[in-house]
Amino acid sequence: MSTAAAHLELLGHLERGEITKEEYLAAFSILKSTSIRTRASEVRSERSPSISAPLKFRASVFRNNIFLFLVCALLLFWLAGGLPTIVVMVCLYAFISFSHDMKIHDGIVTIQHGLISKDQIEISLADVRSFRKKQTFSQMCLGLSDVEFYTAGDKPDGIFEGMTDADKLHAYIKQRQRENNVGRRR
């Protein structure tokens, strides 16, 4: 039902005495604010259609733990030697890299750690007050960073380590927060 049709229906209820003037005004203000939010979301979807598509990030575990990975490779090569070491290291890398995942969809950040036992954190983008990007010297050289999400308090509510696109994530979060603020002000 369109906004105009809903308004005419409200007027009909008021004229027949089915609702009071206060009820009419309350219903009209809700109808008006819903209409504005609907129009704002339509404008947002026309302006940037890719916003509704989920963003996915996977940690670069090899680059984030390169020294540990190399020490394990050398140790395995020394113990087992040759081709079995390469196969074991590739399998280990695949196993570890699929255990860290972050997805943003419908305004919710989902961070998952682990394959055998999963730890999952969900944070609403509307609740994110602060976004922190931390980099050690080795992470700066490899183009990685650790990302922390703060909603309230001094401790981070979500941490994602070994991320390659932290600047892209930061820009995305700021864009979503700006769009949500535009929708609220109208």
C-alpha cells in the first residue's frame, strides 16, 4: 500500500469516528517517518547497490605468522625431509588459513576463529564506536594489520588478526555509519 493510500485510509477512519484525532496524528507521524526511511533506503540502494552484498575477509595466516611457519617448516624438513614436508606444510597452511574468517552482511560483522571448535562474535555496525588498526613492524612490511572493534568500554569487542584490507574495511564501516546517520536525521 502506498503512503498516499494509507493516509486516505487513516482520514476515512477519522471521519467515521473509528479513531480519535490523537490516534490519527500518531499514526500519521509513524506513516510519515516510515515513508521517509523507505525513500532514504531506496536512494541509498540506487546510489550504491554493492552495499547489500556481503563483504568477506580471510586472515593471511602465513604472512601473519611467517617466522613461526618457517621455523615449523625447517623443523619438519629436518625431521621428515623432502616431499612429505612440503605436503604437510601445504595441508597445515590450508587448515590454519580457513580457521580465521570475517564477514559483513546486513550491518552485522561476524568474526569466526577455529575449525574444530568455533568461536563466533557478531557485532552490529550501528554499535561500533571505534575501529582500531594495529600493526607490528613485520606486519607493516608484509601489508597486514590487526583490526579491533570497540562498541563500549575500554576492551575490544572483536579482534581480527592478520588482515590485508584493513583500510577497505575502515572505509566501508565509515560509509555505512554515515548512511545510517543520514537516514536517522530525516
